[in-house]
Amino acid sequence: MAAASSSDSDSCTAESSEASSKWLDAHYDPVANIHTFSACMALADLHGDGEYKLVVGDLGPGGRQSHLKVLKGYSVLSDSPLPALPAAAATFLMDQHNPGTPVLALALGPCVYVYKNLTPYFKFSLPQLPLNTLEQDLWNQAKEDRIDPLTLKEMLESIREKAEVPLSVQSLRFLQLELSEMEAFVNQHKSKGIKRQTVITTMTTLKKNLADKDAVSCLVVGTENKELLVLDPEAFVILATMSLPSVPVFLEVSGQFNIEFRLAAACRNGNIYILRRDSKSPKYCIELNAQPVGLVRVHEVLVVGSTQDSLHGFTHKGKRLWTVQMPAAILTMNLLEQPSRGLQAVMAGLANREVRIYHNKALLNVIRTPDAVTSLCFGRYGHEDNTLIMTMRGGGLMIKILKRTAVFVEGVGEVGPPSAQGTRLNVPRKTRLYVDQTLREREAGTAMHRTFQTDLYLLRLRAARAYVQALESSLSPVSATAREPLKLHAVVQGLGPTFKLTLHLQNTSAARPILGLLVCFLYNEVLYALPRAFFKVPLLVPGLSYPLETFVESLSDKGSSDMIKVLVLREGQSAPLLSAHINMPVSEGLVTA
């Protein structure tokens, strides 16, 4: 492939850093009008002539129709419209009769379209899902004109809220209509049977029997109804069905279907599930702190990009190996594989117009681009083995070729254990007391453990008894019942002999006011005197804190103090709702001039 340049590619070259000199700028077209993502790009020798083409499922933004584009070199070889938005594209071998000619599989809505020599060959549709029987009965009644559109809408809305089986697309569209449009919609669709169809969210390939490059592969399809389907490449029947707790969005597979395989599915709930052969449900689960934006398998490590602008490395059993923080948001990810050097690395396109290449957590290369990259694809293109193809957010297309003399050197980031781990610690020598204590623990370890467990159980028992006693005697300043949601807080001010006692009483309910409460003070009449030891509480509006003030006069001049109990009661009930124990301060006595 000869290098071509333009004014825009010159500006791109000027923006490239010294690290990106490993690449040759082959082509840059800022107005290529290609809008896609990494899952909808594939490189394959579609005609068996030894020249690899680029297959792109163009999304057609701005309300335009999506297209299937095939690029040869720098020009578009074919451009055909698609009936729906593409979800994924994959190339694979169907049989051994044509070992050098792969076929193209394109996932569109509920179907997988298979192309041979860029001509439609087969269409596989996902099996229909079971219908809601109540919904089906309602549409049958509408077909016989036994129910009016308004009643049909009310019944469908009640089914949508309560039923476990979701409604069909036809019913959901009907519920979105205005009242004037309902009758025409019913007349148009009442003669048609309702269907509930799922759609494809992601797709990849899995070797069937052999791990060779020219071996036959199966299609692995992820669906909106939280399932994974493995399709036979010849008969296009479902070989295996696996269930997931959430909808899969990214897939990575390894192994062979008939021998042993491992499948990783990143789902919308922020988890990655690992499945193996003959497992109907996940075997391992990796919980992320954010939503995944990409999943790439590098050798035996799963590299996941998250919305927290970071890359994470995991084993297939869910153990986190490393984490690398990115300088910007991750837009797309893909695998860079160089078989001649045995190199596998992950490419990440960032929102700051950078493409970063990592081997584990070591940074190998940074490529700066004139626009943010939305899709990446690396492999053989034309007659060049190591070609990097990038599409931009504005629809541009950029092609770079890795130099044959280029060697990736690990830059930023550490590989393996930190250097501090090799530093010898200054551990003090073992004393005689430490040795004696160790021997005692070794000999009486069982008895010491039993004693510790006994003390721990007694502590828990005493805490539980104290908690129950506090609830039964209403010693807590917060109400324990939902019927009387109250909170009490007391504040004492002053030096004495007269103190100001302020009670802050709050209704913590959402919208219900409380009326009919009483406040009572229990105290030692020899030490204290209160002008009002019993009074009514006004209406408590939810959310407001009501300050209730009273004065306490200390009668003792000997420097003694006591506790005053505050009880919040309901009229006609003897048991208090809340209580608070106030430790009164020592009075400073009368101040004389």
C-alpha cells in the first residue's frame, strides 16, 4: 500500500508526537462520511484474491439510512443500504470447502445477515419470545370489535405495570399514541398477530473444532432478553443457549466450542460474567465500579475500560491485576495483535484526540489525531500486515501503517511488583518474651479461641439486651415506631442557679402532622424546681424542629446535681413515645456583689 498525503494529513503529522513516528501516515480523509464504532468494522479477504478489504457498518447519523460499505485501498468498493442500524459485524469461515474465502455476518435488529462474496446468502432470525396471554386476549377482543380503544389502552397499561412478561412492540407503540390516533392504529393492526421479538446487542465468533486461523467458526450472539446464543456456521441452528443476569454489550471468547471455551460478557449492570462450556449460567462475576465502555482479551487477561476513565486488568476468575487511569474519557477499544513479534496490546481511543496503546499497564505508544477517534481496527489491509484504521467523530477516516523496523518499548507505567517490594525490612530480633508467648499460643490456641468466642457472644448478647430494653422503655431520643416518627434533642444553657432547658422536638414523617402530644419532666424536687413540669405540645408540622423552652432552678447550694428525665407522651397512653435523660451541670451558686 503506497503512502498518500494531503493538506489535512500534513497537519495531522505535525500534531503527532515523537512516539507516533513508528507509524507511516498512509491516508487521511476528513470528509469520508463514515460514522461507526469498533464492533461494526472488520478486515477480511472477502474474494479470496489475497487482498484484504475493510467492511464497515455505517450508522448513517442525522436520520440518514445506514449503509454497508466495503473499502478497497482508499476508495469505496461497494455501498449498499441496510434495513436497520447495525449492531456488530464479523467475518468467519462457514465450511472447509472454501478455506480462503470467509463470509460476512452483520447483526441488524433481530436478524443476522450473512453475505458471501458481498452478496446476500442467508438470513437468520432470532426465535420469538413467549407472549403475554392477557395481552393476546385483549388484541383478540379488539379484532372482534368487543373492546374500544380507550379501554384497550387502560387494560394494557395495567398489564405493563403488573405482568412479568413484557408487552410486545405493537402494544408499546399503541400506548404512546394520542387519543385521536388510537382507533386508526387498532383498525390497521387488529388483523395482524402480535409478536414479541428481541434484538441483537453484540456478536463475535468462536472457533468450532480447531484453533487454526483457517478453522471453521461459530457465531456467538448476545440479545436484549439477557441471553447468549451459539449458532452453527453451516445449518444456522442454535447449538447452545446461556442466560445472563443483564443485557450483554461486549463479548470476548477463547477456546473451541466442541472442546472447551471460556466466554466473558460485559453487561449493562456494570458486571462482567464468565461462562464456560456446558454452563447455562455464569461461573464467575467481576463487579465494576462504573459502566464498561470496552472489553478486550490480551492473552489470558481481560482488559476492561470503564466510564471512570480507567483501564482495568482482570483474570478469568475475577481477580484484579492492575488499574491505569486515563487522561480523558475512553471512547473505543480494540486489540492490536502483531503475530510476527508475538505482541498483543490494547488500543484505547480517548476524548482528548489520543490513541493510547498499552501492554498490561505499561504505555507503549501514543498517537495524536486531528479529531476524537470513535472506532479502531488493526490487522491486514490490502497487502500490508500491520495497518491501523481509525474513524473520527466528524466522519473522517485515517489509515496508518506500522513500520517494519518499529519496536514498542514500554514507557510510562510499571510492570510487575513495585520496586519497594524488593527493599529488605529492618525486622527486630525475637525476644524471649515473644518466643514464650508464641509457645503458649501454640499450646493453648484452641482454649484461647474458645474464650475469645465466648466473650464475643456475651458482648453481643448484652448489647442486644440493652437495645431491647431501650426500645421497650422508650429510652431512645428517636422513635422506634413508624406510627409516631419523632426525634428529640435537649440543650441546657446557663451557669446556675437558674438554667434554661430547651427541647427540640421534630416530626420526621413525610407528610403527616402530629397532634395530641404531652411533655412531662421527672426530677428530684429537693434539688430542682420547674415552673411547668407538664405541658401540651402544639401541632407538629413535618420537617420542622420546634423549640420548647422552660427554666430549671437549682435549690441546693452544696454543689450537687442530678438527672432530669424528659418524657414525650400521647394523650390517653401511659407508655412514653420518647424519653431523654439530661445530666444537669453543677450550679455555680448565687453571685453576690
